[in-house]
Amino acid sequence: MSSKINISSIVCGHFSTLRIASTGKISKLDLFTFYGIPLLVVILGVCKDFNLSGDLTSLLVNFGSIFTALLLSVLVLIYDQENKIDDKKAKLDEDNEANGTVNIVSFYDAKKQILNELYYTICYCIISSMALVLVSAVNSVVKVDTFNFSIKSFLFSFNLNTDLLTPLCLFIATNLVFTIIMIVKRMHVLLITEN
């Protein structure tokens, strides 16, 4: 795959934001929240033979499209906030050097960490939103009859929409909702942290 479209560093960076701050270990609760619950939703959908209706597919395409655009705007805001914090620290460092003082920017390291985590999480969310649009669009276009096959006298049936595309949409949409909530929470922490 071309390095220009390789998203593995974004996905790995997002996973690294699911660590417990004090220990540095991956949080099992976070993994369950962001991947276990969506998987449970998928299992429930498959057990109930849930298939996306045309209206719901259209809603998911719109949801993914709108959040892709909004999250790109938030990414610019995060970049601007990081520049402001860095400029403030550079100015304070100059003043400290000129005046012999030792003033520091409040919560500089914490804010930089939150900003770094937001970069990865927002980029991951943008990619997830685009994936949701793509999978939902394919789900609405492709309508394949159930494919039946047998292995050693066991009869299996497979429907591309019900057994693959709809569960994938459910997983991505559920994960996306939780990830957007995490972004809002981190933005809240960043904005209420003392200047």
C-alpha cells in the first residue's frame, strides 16, 4: 500500500490513547467500551437478522459525511490551540531568560498530551466516518440474494447485506458514536483546564 494512504500510524496512535494515564497500560474498560460494545451490537443484529433499510442507510451516509467535515474543522481548531500554547511558552521562556524568572505555562504538559491524543482520535474518527459512508453506500447499492452452501451435510446461508455489510455498518457507527463522545470529553477537559 502506498505510504501516502497508509493509515496504520493513525490507528495505532488512536489505540495508544486508550491507555491508563497513571500506569501506561491499555485500559480493558476502554477496549470494551469502544470495541466490545459495538461487537455486542453486531452480534445482536446478526442474531436478529437485522438489515439496514434505505432510510437508515441514507441517515448513516449523512451522519458520516457531516461528521467528516465537522471533524476536519475541529482538527484545524486543535492545531490552532497547540500553536497558541507553544507561542505562549516561547514568549514566557524569553521573558524568563531576559528577567531571570522561572514562570511556566500552567498545565503545559497536560495540554500538549491532550492535544496529541485529540489529533490521533480525531483523525481516527474522520477515517471511521469515511468508512461508514463507504460501507453504507455499498450496502445500499449491492443487493445480493442469499447464497446457500453446505459443508459436511451442514447447510449454511450467507447474505452479503445482512451478514457482512450491515454488521460492519453497525460496528463502525457504534464505535464512531463512542469515539465522538470521547473527543467531546477531551475538548471539554482542554478548554476548562486553567490557562
